Amino acid sequence: MTTATLERLPAVSPADEAAEFPSIDLEFSSAEEVHEGLDNAVATLIETAAKDAACGILVTRLHPGRYTVALDESVPFGETYENIAA
């Protein structure tokens, strides 16, 4: 079973110092689900990233079966980086 949650953050007001970016939290119950699930999440965020061309995508493995896929301004536009949380 795959669980995915797209977090849509509220619009940032001019008073806010940093913009918030959307992320997708994923949890997989089997290794077979991971590849397709991550591909789908990245494809979803590519559409959002392309609108502003301001950031890339960061895929973070939180622990086995648990991932976060997020737009991240530290990642150059058009690129996807992978990270393993310590």
C-alpha cells in the first residue's frame, strides 16, 4: 500500500522572508512500490517547478519506505537531487 500526501502551503505574504515550497510525503509498504511512487511524485512537482523556474526537486529518504519529495531552492532548476536523512 502506498500513502501519499501533497502538502500545499499557503501563499507567502511580502512580510515573510522565505517562500515555502510544496512537498509530497510518501510511505511504501513494499520495495516494488518505491520506484513508481517516487517517479509519480517527481512528475507532479516538475509541473509546479516549471511554472516559476526558480528551484529543483529534492527527494529525501527519511527511513526505509518513507520519503519526502519537495521543491527546494538549493537545487538548481531542472535538476533532481537525492538525500538520505541521518
